[in-house]
Amino acid sequence: MSVKLLLGNEAIGLGAIDAGISGVYAYPGTPSTEITEYIQAHPLAAERNIQRKWSANEKTAYEGALGMSYAGKRALVCMKHVGLNVAADAFINSTFTGVNGGLVLVVADDPSMHSSQNEQDSRFYGKFAMIPILEPSSQQEAYEMVKFAFDLSESIQYPVLFRITTRLAHSRAGVSRDEKHRKENSLSFPPDLRQFVLLPAIARKRYELLLNNQDKFQKLSENSSYNQYTPGSDHSLGIVCCGIAINYLLENYTEKPCPYPILKIGQYPIPEKLVKKIESECDELLIVEEGYPVVEEMLSDYFGKGKRIRGRLDGTLPRAGELSPGLLANALQLEQAKNPGIPEIVTNRPPSLCTGCGHQDMYKALNEALKPWGDGHVFSDIGCYTLGALPPYRSINSCVDMGASVTMAKGAADAGLFPSLAVIGDSTFTHSGMTGLLDAVNDGSNVVIIISDNQSVSMTGGQDSSATGRLDSICKGIGVDPAHIRTVVPHRKNHDKMVSIIKEEIDYKGVSVIIPTRECIQRTARLKRAKRKS
Amino acid sequence: MKTNIILAGVGGQGILSIAAVLGAASLKNKYYLKQAETHGMSQRGGAVVSHLRISDKPIHSDLIPMGKADIILSVEPMESLRYLPFLKPHGYLVTNNVPYKNIPNYPEMDKLQAEIDKLKRKVTINADGIAKEIGNLRASNMVMLGAASNFIEVPSKKIEEGIAEIFRSKGAAIIQLNIEAFRKGKTTAKTTP
Ligand SMILES: Cc1ncc(C[n+]2csc(CCOP(=O)(O)OP(=O)(O)O)c2C)c(N)n1
């Protein structure tokens, strides 16, 4: 058996290929991106012609996968945690329709917000949707669990949520690959050709079916090999570990075994019998989970009459942020190595725009054009250009969710703010900015929308952007007056021209779109390197 | 055998190549390995770190516990100090002494050197200078790997095989250059007090 050094994300990608997927549907987002990239680059994907192009956003990705599943084939969907907010409508309703071919949704959560706006926990969505959740604890387990997830999805005929967090996604370990691989499914219709028609009469039946399946999901968890009870000699405490939490616990017991009983959870709904067993055997429980205290809240005793439940809620572990071996050592009052601390002389080194990046030229021009108006007029969005919030630019006043810059600029203009501008990236615009622009056009809003087009999804590593070559025609199609769609190359030599374009469009009472277009310099360099190689 | 290494640098400086080489070398030696990387936002010129753990026994945590790193291997002097809480009391700090100044308030180099000098076991070398001498500044990360290899329990032969594997697609000349950088780093660190 061959051992390969794989990121958790790559292990998932390989697992999906070996599980016989016919398609991967995704929009990039740290820490999930490498799952799809791994599949895209794998020779088997080309050989089997696995559907693998990036989707415009997470909702279109999820719906594409659901369509593939309707047609009987296996589909993988990947996104970062906040992507599930975008795809939530499709996701929640798909637990009413059910699936035909296996459908597995991998969501990568980002506790500690290494590269995200929040640290929401996708297990809440799984619970909300009332479907099984899988949460691997290692790269090897992640690889194997993908195949299991597809089998599970096809046997219960529901989507399965596969939840990981940054540390597993972006850490490598040796993974040994299975010799036996699944063949892809052939085309087939779902068993009931009306099950996807969620008219109220059908939806009510589908909901009843989903509710009736809850006992089955519970039994599956109880019998799952991913939920493991390990006995211990010291019953003063029982420890419940979800996903990778077990690694941080065991890191503290490399010399001698952990004295406390442990329940390791890798499949949800949480296995009732096993949870009751550890509760009945131990004086207190410690719940260790990455992300929100989801399981802890379920087990916590509201009226304080039962056993003490420890974890993030009672302060035994921090309420926010990712776990670490040290936090577990603290929680268990184990001795820790002394450390000298960080010398005071060390200063922060935040990320910054690359030297030569076109976003910089855009911000320089924007700052100059806005001088007479002062700070507070620019809504922005998520991407490399968000770094325009930091010195030396300090140009933008918002970064909320993909596409929000356009609609927030409109809302503020509605309220009377003048001038009201948006700065949005090309990929962010086609992800979720287009619909907001339609609102602005229909309302004749007095806004200036700057689509800073670097022809790349750069913040996540330079994937192809759905917007490339289409921005002008999209804006025209949405109904922006062609005289107020202004294209310019963001470059030092065009500085004065850009400043005057921005000023002119501020003066225009209506929707203006300015599109500074110049390829991301990292992408240019990468393409050059690739060309030299071939 | 168990070696915990903190790899530190600035996004774009090539610490992931160091990690990849050591990973390939460890696998060739049939060691277990876990290697947590920084992807995403910080890669845009921010501080990046990789936790690399090599052992002959299975490894639990992807993260090195505080105070348990045997080596801090940094391609930038200030970054070498950022992760001091991870270093064992008698661990080694091995760093490039050429600063990467992409922030306005970068501290004075002699003050950084004074902090580094407080440590018992440290090696600072001019990896950029050595790499330039050999013919390519981009090989400075392999110079640093060479400097640290004196304290890593993976045979240098295996590390050189790892270099050959990781740079295979770049051709024989680049492989040779990087191996040379590695060797030069190794001998320079040995002769540095
Ligand atoms: C809903 C959602 N999906 C994905 C992301 C991850 N993400 C953040 S920035 C970004 C890329 C934006 O690309 P673009 O707008 O072209 O800007 P660039 O980084 O190229 O400047 C992505 C995919 C996110 N934050 N939210």
C-alpha cells in the first residue's frame, strides 16, 4: 500500500475520487479550497471526465450537485463555513427532497478566524437540517470517511454533512490509499419523480419522512465505528471529544495513558446510549469540541440539578478560538513546559497587498478623488482588496459578506449618504454582487460601484474567476447606462485619468460602474512559470 | 525519535518548500509526520508558520505544544522570535539574519540580534548571501534547511533525496543548486560558533 503525504483537504479529494464521484461543485474559500484543487489536478479526474469547474458561488455549487444527485450520480460539494450561509436555502430544502445519487457536503470551519469574517460552527446547520454529520479526527480517517459518507448518503437517501476545521484541512500526514475503488454510478431517475417538487402538500410528506428517519439516524450513530468509547480507571471525570479534539487530549498523555473514560465522537446525531453510559459512570463530564459549544449546550444542565458539564461554557476551555494541546493541559490541570513568552520587540506583521498590485493603484486614485469628502463613504467586500482597510490606504469602511458592498452602498445612498461608493472584486461581484446591482439600477440609486478586476480569485490562491471577460456585458445587461460603465487600466501612469473618472462618476446622479482591469501580478507570474515548464 | 520543528517566515519566502522537503525525507525514512501549514490570508506578506513533527511513533496533535519545539527554523530574524514560546528550554534557534522589511515599524536589527543572543543555543547565518554566492537567492531556504539539518534526526542523504523529489519538475540544474545550497548551509552552520 502506498503512503502519500496529504493535506486533510487533499485526503478528502482523493477519498471522493476513490468513492466514485462524477462531479465536484465548489466555490473557493479558505480553508476548503484545496479539496477541489486536488481533484481538478488529479489525472483520474481528466480520465473520468469528472465535472470539476468552479461554480459562481456556493448556492449554485450546491444546486449543481443536487441536480447531479437527482440524475443518480455521486456529487461532492465543498465550501468554507460562511459559504453555507449562501447555500443554506438549497441545503436545508434538500433535506426535504432527499437525494438519489450520493451527495456529500464538505464544509471547512475556521475557528480562530485565520482567514474568515466569523467562526460559525457548521454542525449547527447539520442539526438544523436534521441529517447525519461526520467529523474526522485525522487525515487518514478523513480519506476513509468520504467513502463511508457516500455509502451512508445513498443508503439513507439524504445528503450528509462532512465537517472539518482549519487544522485538519491544512495539515499534512501520511495517508494510505485503499486498493478498492468505487465505480461511478450510471444515470438514473430518483425513486419518486415528485419528491423534489416541494409544493406544500408534498413538502409536508417529505418533512414527516425526515422526522421519521431521526430514529434511524440515531441508531446509525450508536453503531458507528466513528463513535468510540474508551474505558478509564479514574471516574471523577469523563471526556467527550468531537473530531480532532481527541488529538489534543492524547497529546497530553504520550507517556502514560489517559486515566479518564473517553467518548470520541465522529458521527452525529450524538450517540445517545454512549453519552448516557459515560455520564452514568463519571462524576463530571468535560466536552471538548472545535468551534461552538454545540454538544456542550445539548448536554448542559439548564437548571443545574444534574452533573457538572465542563467545557467552553463554564470557562474550563476558552469560549472562542481553536483548540490546542496546551488548552487541554490547562483544562486538566496538567503541568506544562515553561516558556519565555514573545520578546516585546517583535511587532505584528499583517498581510498586505503585493507590490505592483493593481488594487493599490485603484486605492491611490480613490483616496485622492475622495479627499474633498473625507472618510466614511466607501463600502467594500471580501478579497485581497479588503487589505485596503489597513494602512497606508485605510480606504474602506465595510467588509461584511460577499456582495454586500453594492447593496450597502445603495442602502446608504437611499438614506442620503453622498457620495456612496462600493469597491468589490471581480469574483465577489459575480458571486453575489450582480443581483444587488440590479436593485440599484431598478431604483436609479446614486452610487458608484468600482469592480476592481484582477481577472483572478486571488485571495484564495488565484483560481479562475467566473467574471473574466464578462463584466462589461454583465453590467450592460443588468441595465447600467453604457456611458457610465468606465473601464481603465489601474496603473501608476493612469493615476490622473482614474482620479478624474472617479470624480466624474461621483458627479453623475445615477448608477455608475468603474472597472479598473489588470491581471493579478501573482497570476501573471504563475502563468509565465507554467508556460516555461511546458 | 521525535523532532518538533517550528518553521517560520513571511508569506512567499518559501517555508512550505522546506516543509515539503523534510516531509518527503521523513516518509523515505518510514517516519510518521504531521505538518500544519498556514494557507490563506497570511500568505500575502504576513507572518507564516508551519508546525512540523517527525517521529518513529504515531503523532497525535497537528500542533506542537508550547515549550516542546526542538528547533525553530526561521528564514527571517524577527519571525524567529515570534514563536519563542514554542521552544524547549534547550532547543535550537536557527535563523537567517537578513531582515524582510515590509512593515513600517520593523525593529532595529541589533536589538533583534541582542534578543537572539540571549538564547543558549542559536545559529544565525546570512542565508541570502550564501544563496547569492551559489547563484540564486531563491535557494536561501535550502541554505537554512542545511543549517538546521545538523540538529534534525533525519539523515542528510535522505533530505537530499527529498530535495531531488520536491524540485524534480524544475530540472536537474535547479536540483543541483538546491542541494549545493543545503550543503553550504550545513557546513556554514557547523563552523559558526
Ligand atoms: C461566502 C463566501 N465564500 C467564499 C469566501 C472566501 N473568499 C474570500 S475572498 C475571496 C476571493 C474574492 O475574489 P475577488 O473578488 O476576485 O478578489 P481578489 O481576491 O481577487 O482581489 C473568496 C473566495 C467568503 N469569504 N465568503
